[in-house]
Amino acid sequence: MNVVNHIREIRLKNGITQVKMAQDLKITRQTVNAIEKNKYNPSLELALKLIRYFNVPIEELFHLEGDDE
């Protein structure tokens, strides 16, 4: 199973640019782009920062592809 994220959709819904998000989280814009394109899974630390940043439950940001729950 693959981890799929909805970070791009949530970021856009909140009117946040990749540059702003990268600055706020102290990561590169390239990292944001790679995560959004599912080319890179964030570390647990960064995943927790993303959850706090968007103030959403983990299930809203990430899910397992093929998970029937």
C-alpha cells in the first residue's frame, strides 16, 4: 500500500503558497512540491508539524491507498 496525501488541496483551500508553507515549516519549496506529488513521504516529525500547521486530523492529510476504512 502507498501513502497518499491531500496536502496540496488543503494548502490551496487555505490560500497558502508553497513558498509560504516552506518558510513557515523551515523546509524547502522543493520538499513541499515532492511531498504534494507523492514522490516523498515526510518524516514522522514533519508529518506531525503538517498536522499542527493545518490543524486537521491525520486522516484528513494522509491515508493508505487501497485501505477500505
